Amino acid sequence: MNVRRLIPTAALAGAVALGATALTACSGAGAAGTKDGKVGVTASFYPMQFLAEQIGKDHVKVDSLTKPGVEPHDLEITPKQTAQLGEADVVVYLKSLQPAVDKAVAQSGVKNIVDAATLTELEVHGSSGHDHGAEEGHAEGEGHDHGHGEAGQDPHVWLDPAKYAEIAKGVGAALEKADPGHAADYRKNTDELVGKLTALDTEFKNGLQNTASRTFITTHSAFGYLAERYGLDQEAISGVDPESEPSPARMKELQGLAKQENVSTVFFETLASDKTARTLAADTGLKTDVLDPLEGITDKSQGADYFEVMRSNLKNLQKALGAK
């Protein structure tokens, strides 16, 4: 199994020192049968944790298996976490993103399991935002299957606010089932969250409608759903794995593409090395900036929650694409 470079110790220490808002949900690993009568929800990583917190609010205690600063694909589950997972009232995860979580969930015996991959349609995305089939975008990362499910399906659905809203509805329904006494509250919170996600979708639509370029270059192909939703073309330096070294031929291809498509910026992300992005930028005279795949929130994130980071992503895309 390929293991990506983990975040440096100093960065991890910084992440651990984050404010209570980001860490309250991560204090233990699997909380169920909580003494205060709250529903114990275990989430696999940040986007699932955020949904459970926003919809459950005061009625739930949410724990995340992936701590701040850890790249989710690299997660290994401890025996203690596996045992605690089995005690959760509800488990919310995204099958195929984290193989270790998939295995632990399958063995957990938890009654209320929510697989986000079943709540919206997963697609296959190649190097660009359009559906080019499974083979494209995998060339540089042969044999590396982190983060891709059946037939190379792209799991990064939370980066499309419309698809994330579909998942939110499914999480809300699961909480209603697990805790019928507070069903009305879960329904109300779900509606509020879906409303905010619909508004975010409109912001992206309007903000990216008129741009000088429609193509953006990023370290790995996490933004296929976002690109497809807003009519953009994603070009990934390294395909699936942001830590794999791109071939000289791919770098040369991207240099030509940057000139042809009026690309100004190469994007890197917060939880992976920016080496390849900076190399390509230096070779082509381009700028670099952050496009955050929101797999985790750390002190390096441009915002404290999903909505703030997504709005930072929008701002950075508008700047890079020359929004009018």
C-alpha cells in the first residue's frame, strides 16, 4: 500500500492546539451510550463529521476517526478504535476513501451505518473535470488505489455542494431513525444545512460564470465534481496520489497546456507536499495558491469550517481563472 507523506510533527502539534470548535468532536474515538443521553456518532473524517455536527447539534456527541492534520487516506485504525467503533449508535463514513475504515465498519456490527457513497451518484473522473473514463488520471499513480472505489469512481463528492446536500439528507434520515424522539429537530437542522449548501452552490455558479480561463491545474484530481458542476476543466499533476512524482512527459504536457489555456496558477493543498506544484510553477513562470480538498481542517486551513474553506476555494479559483 502506498503511504503518502504525513504532515510534519510541528504542523500536527499546531493542529492539536486548535480551538475547541474543531476538536470537541475528536476528543474520543467512538462515543456511544453516552451518559448524558446523547446519540453517539462516529464519523470517518471531517466532511462526515461536519454533517453529523450540523444536523445533530445538541442531541449528538460526534467523534472522528481521523484526527486534525492526518491525511485521511493514510489512516490506520487502532484495535481500541475498532472496539469503540462497535459501541457507536450511528456510524457515518464514505466507502472506498479509507480502506482501513471500510474494514473496521464491516466488522463493527453497528445497526445504523450511513455510507455516504450510497446517498449520491459517484462518477469516474479523469484528469479533467469531464468524465473521460477510468484510465485517465491514473497513469502517474499506477497501482495506487487510495480514494477510488468501484471502477475508479471518484469519492470526493463533498466538494460539490449539491451532492453534499444529498448526503446531508441521508445523514439526517439516519439520525431520525436512530433517535426518533428528536426527529423534528434533525429535520429542521437538515433543511437549514441544505439551504446553506444550495446558497453556496449559487455563489459558485455565479462566481465562476464568466472567467478568462476554464482550466485549473492542481496537485491531484480531487476536484472533478466541482469542475464538472461549474463547467471547469481540472488538470491534475499526479493523478490520484499527490505524493507520486509526475513523469517529465506529464510536466511538459502541462507546461504546454498552461500556455494554451491561459492558466495563471498551479494549486496545491494543505495536507500534502507542495513540491510538484512549485516545480511546475517555477518551470512555467506561474503562481501557486491553495485549493483545499477539505479532507481535514487544520490550523493551515483557509477557514474554520466547511463553508469558510469552500468560500476561500471560490475566491482562489476566481483569482486564478480571471473572473470578470
